[in-house]
Amino acid sequence: MDISDAAQVLAGFLPASEFFVGIDSDGCVFDTMEIKQKECFAPCFIKHFGLQAVSKYAREVWEFVNLYSRTRGINRFPALSNSLNLLAERPQVQARHVAVPSSDALDAWLAGETAFTNPTLEAAIDGGASELQPILDWSLAVNAAIADMVHGVPPFPYVRETLDRLAGVADLMVVSQTPMEALQREWEEHGIAASVGLIAGQELGSKAQHLKLGAGGKYEPRRVLMVGDAPGDFKAAKVNHALFYPIVPGREEESWARLYDEGLERFFADTFAGEYEDALLAEFNASLPELPPWAG
């Protein structure tokens, strides 16, 4: 799907109410971040980039970048670049004389591309950038591993109740960087796909683009809420002047219960912004460090 097609899909999301709620999926609605990152992404990272000799450190780096830091939830391709470079800097890896593959070709592609997806990566390879083939092979292997491994992971407690409370009161959109095939499969598997008006994955652009094209100019900013578990979700909300409700990593059940019990009422009553949102953000930011534990 090219940029114009993606924009048309998002622009076609029309208001049916005064309120809009965007919801991230992995790690937010579903407890799938751990299994996907630890059992699918990390093993493929080690295998496809020849990191077997430093697998312990490669896994630690991958999990820090994608689960336990301020970069939690970023697109897989910037995550790959971050992980390769962070791993190459580790003294333990250098001491073993393991050559971590360079991210130069990937970084050049990221700098010149706006949609970080398998199709755009494949197009670059078809255009002559054969050095990107190992990255595509890794990404496809990740998708296959997820399709094989990740099943039967239900939504967190209070997700269904929250979706039910929002039905008919707010327009809902999945705002995610997960491939749309996986999103559709997971939301349909658990019978909640019909609760949202649109499932937007990485093929439709960034999360910020989802909110800009899906909600921008259609709702008052104070009536647009993004629910997410990663700093990227917060940034996408704020660049679009929207409100943000964090699902705190490690405290997901409590976060969803609080959204259901008090957050939604504040959102609808226009008392969410200010002290309430600031307190939520302080708790959220405290849960995700900037520096890895081995840097201390």
C-alpha cells in the first residue's frame, strides 16, 4: 500500500461521535510484547545476524531496546539499528572479537524512507539495494515465527469492559506499528475486531500519521485520547495535541482497571488534562529507563 492509499484509508475514517480513542495493540490490549520480543524477535535477531557467540548479550540488548526502555514499542527496523549498535558497543562483545553487522545500509534506508515496512524494504531491494536482503529475510522470519508461536493470548482484564463502555460513545481505532495481518488476526481471534472502526498497522504509516489523518480536524483535541504502553504512543498523541492514557508496563491490569473506573469518566467530563494526566505520565516515565542496566 503506497502513501496515497494509506492516507485515503485514514482520511476515510469519519466521525460518528464527538469523541475519538486510539488504542495500541501489542503490550497494550494484548500481553503479547513479552512473547513476541523474547520468543520471536530475539531468536531471529541472533540467528540471522550471526550473534550466536554473544547470544546472552544480544538477547539482553534486544529486550532492553524493545521492552524495558524509552524506546519500547518502536518500529522493528529502527529497533534493529539501535540493537546492532548498542550490542557492538558492549565491552563483553568486543572482548570476544565478535563482528556485529553494521547498520549502515539499514540506516541509509531509514533516512530515505517514510514507511518502514516489509513491502517498502522489498521495493528498495528490487531497486538495487541488495545489501538490505538480510534485513528483509530477518523480518519475514520474525513474521513467520509470530504466526507460528503467538496464539491464545487474550486481552488484558478490563479491556473488553472498556471497549463495551466506549461503544456508541466514542469512535475507536487501533493505532499500531504491528503488521496489519497480525493485528487483524489477533483482534478477530478474540472477538473484539468489531469493536473498532479501523485497524491501522504499520502499512498505514506511523502512529502519529494514524492520529493526524484519522482524527485531526475531525474532533476537538481535548476529545481525542490515545491509549498506549510506549513512549512512542505518547509522542504520537502530543504531536497531534491529543490526550494520552498510559498502560504502564508491568502494571497493565491496574492501568486498564483505572481507565475503566475513572479515566474514561474524566475524559468525557473534560477533566482529564492537567494534574490527572501529568500524574499518570510521571508514573509511566518512571517505569522505563533511558540507560541500560549494564551502563551503570
